[in-house]
Amino acid sequence: MTTTLPPLRLPSVAPLAPVTRALAAMRRSRGERATAGVADGLVLDSLAGYTPATCFTDGSAVAQLIDAPRRRWGAAPHAAAALAWKGYSYWLALPAVIGWASARRVPLLHASNVMLRLSDERPWFRFGMRRAMVAVLPNDPVAGDPGVRVVDDEGALLDVLRATLVDQHLAPLLTRFRGQVRVGRRIMWGSLASGVAHAVEYTADTTPLSIVETAGTLLEALRVPDLVDVACTPEGEMSLRRKTCCLAFTVEGLSTCRSCCVTG
């Protein structure tokens, strides 16, 4: 008599492994500052010194974000808000962009799964995840693992990216920013668009598509395609020009960004 055993399910690779590998590659090629705003390993081993992102999206700690550029550079309130948002949105979006572009794995960065540490030194922000939660496609090796959400196709995966990054984090945060300071939505979303496009540049060696096509796909999914011009140079690199200004040039000691619309 023989007994049929259930198929052996071997442990899969960590869900965030493609993202952490890409971040490590960025550090090697561009230096430590390239990933300084993201916790090593992305998922935090300890929450000590970190504040839940929900404290910013519910408004209880959002003044801390805006006050930092005021203290640091003497920035006017609207410029301080724009600069704080620029850094926050870039570092938050970086893992999601890398995950999508390199492996079609999207870290779930809704506010309840993100922690933030503020610093008086660059990069001013450091993000980490509470839990290794990702969304993937049905054919992904980690599909079915704990903490993994499986969606039908790439369109649905982009929907999850937008829902968790924007609808459940950045959009409510922006509402809180604007409750503190009078600053335009277009300026703020323009910084997200610019940050996403810059992050895509770092995936050139891992994305299956051109970086310009990848950037266009993500900008469309996040509903900010009209806030930056992205094109391919004759050398095959990405050229990027913002259509809004982050207001850095209004602060003494700071200058325009390389993608600034003011210097175009």
C-alpha cells in the first residue's frame, strides 16, 4: 500500500529580495547616499526611533515634517512644505518603483505599513516597512506566500501600486500638508512625478523595458503624466524636465535641480 503525500512546498525567496538587491546595487554603483532614505533590508528589525506614517497622514505629526526645512534653511512656509514633500514622496516611492520595474513586485507602502525616522542630517528621512507585504502576478514564485497579495495582471498590479502609495498614503498626507500651509497641489504632485522618473533611471540594468517606457507606464498609473516631460536622448539615456518647481531656488543656499523647469 502506498500513501500519496501532498506536494512539498519549498520556502520561496523573500518577497522583497528583488527590491533589496536592486537597492544594494544602487549603493555599489552610486554610493551610500543613493539609498540613504530607505532602511537596510527595507523591513525594520526594530521600530525604535521610528514614527508610524499614520501620525503624518492623520495630521498629528505633520508639522514636524514642514518645520524641518524651516529650521534647516530658513525656508518660507510654502517652500518648506514643498521641500519636505519632495523628500518624503521620493524616498517613499523609491522601493515601489524599483519593485515594479525590476521584478513586477510591488511593496505595499500604505501608511499603516510604513515607519519614518526624521533626522537633522541628510537625507533627513529614513523609511522602513513594518511587514514584508507585496503584491505580485499569478506566475510569481512567491504567489501564495504569507503577506503576498496576488493580482490578475500588470494593470491590476499598477492599480495596487497607486492605491497603496497614493490613495492610502500620499493623498491623505497632502491634505494634511495643505491644512498647515498654503501650497499648490500641482507643485506637490509634480515632485512625485519627478521622483518616480528619477527612480526609474536607477533600474536601467534590471527593467525588461526601456526606462522611458517604464517611466511613462508608472506616471500614467499614478495619474501624473502631464507634470514631467520624459524622453530618450540620442545616447539612449533618459532626459527629464519638470513642469512645476519644487521651490528650492527660493531658499538661500539651495539651487535649482537638474530637471528644473525654471532653468529650461
